[in-house]
Amino acid sequence: MAFKSEEDAKAYWKENLSLVVKLFIVWFVVSFGCGILLVDLLNTIPLGGYKLGFWFAQQGAIYTFVVLIFVYTIKMGQLDRKYGVDDE
């Protein structure tokens, strides 16, 4: 990975870390917030015969994590192209 300048390298890593922090926040809210903190409130809503809080704790957090992996991959590809450090 070769950056054109030191400023580009710092800007790249700043944007990278910003993206990671945002995705971790989403993951935390879904897994811990919906699966643990808000479980009683969400359990009042049925989803396919199951309580929504239970579903988030068992399946929703996993699905969200997989989606976040794809989002990270797409956004990092865009970031790499923006700073000219992509594989192409």
C-alpha cells in the first residue's frame, strides 16, 4: 500500500477508523442493546411465533454482523479507490 503523501495516509486511516467505530456501534446496539437491555420491551412484539427480543439475541445479532461485514467490505473498497491504494 503506497500513499501519495503522509497526509493521504493519515486521512485514510482516520476514515477507516471512523467506519470501524460506526459499525461497532451498530453491532453493539443490536447485540447488546436489543438482545439484552431492551429484551423485555422487544419481547412484547411477536416475530414468526417468537418474541422479538429472543430473536435478536439468538439470530438478529448474527444476521446484523454478517450484513456489517458486507458493508465494511464495500465501504473499504470505496475508500481504497478514493486514496488510490486498491488492488487494481
